[in-house]
Amino acid sequence: MCLLRSPSSVWFLLQVPFLDATNTLLHPILPLVADDFEEFGYPGDINDFLAIREYSPYDNVQKDVLYPAVLVSSSFTTR
């Protein structure tokens, strides 16, 4: 989220960030547990949904903003 709010002042490494919180938490097939909803919020509740959208990096990328170069790598399974 820092990358989106202040792109020029961010220098760090993230491991397994939760990038698309809104859609991930809404997907009923994923093996989420109560702890996930307690930590991030339950998107079925409108107040939680709006809060999740506020901090979800995937939902906050803005057009015409120059973000720093980012190296992203992934694997098939992250658990």
C-alpha cells in the first residue's frame, strides 16, 4: 500500500503480499479461515468491504502515476 500512496519513498521487499484482498476474500472456493476474515475483514459486510477496498493494492493502482520499477515473482502454491 505504501507503494501506491507514496511511490517515491518506498524501498522494501515483500514476501507473499496479499495483493487482491477484495476478490480473494469474496471467492468461496478458497480455503480461508476465520483468522483471515478477522485480520482483513469480511467483505460481505459493507463497512468491511469499503475498508478492504481502501487498503487493497490491486484496487488502488491509479492511471497516469509513475510508480517505481517493481520485481514481482510468484509460484503456483504459496502456502
